[in-house]
Amino acid sequence: MDKKIIIIIAIAVLLAAVIGLSVWGYFYFKNKFVSAPESAEEAEKITEGATRGVLPSLETNPLENKPDINPADKANPIKNIKVNPFE
């Protein structure tokens, strides 16, 4: 056989092997890493365990006792003046 034909056949075989391994790897890893909960009860248990102790209480307001750190509120002398110039 001619060297040119052998090289073409070798490239075709390698290309087919790469494509075949890529397709096999795609389906293998797609099914391996997907683990959805079997039922709604399992999903509820996972959600309950994930949020336990993490969420803040809804009855508290963290901004209720915030300090007044804006100096512009104290320095503005005309803050309370409300005059409509068009009356």
C-alpha cells in the first residue's frame, strides 16, 4: 500500500476513536453526576436541612436601632422649611 493511504486510514481511525470516546464520555458523565431526589419528601428533607439555622427571624428588624451616622441630617439648617414658591 501507498504511505499516503495508510496515513489517511490511520487519521480516520484516530478520528473515529476520538469521536466515539467523546460520545461515550458525554453520556457516562451526564448520568454519573445527576442525582435528583427520588420523591417530593426527599426534596423537602433536603430543603429543610439546608435552611435550618441559616434564615433570620422574620419578627426582628435589624434597622430598628441603627445609629445616625449621616452628618448631613444635623448640618442642614433648612431641612424643615417647606414653602411652595408658586402659591
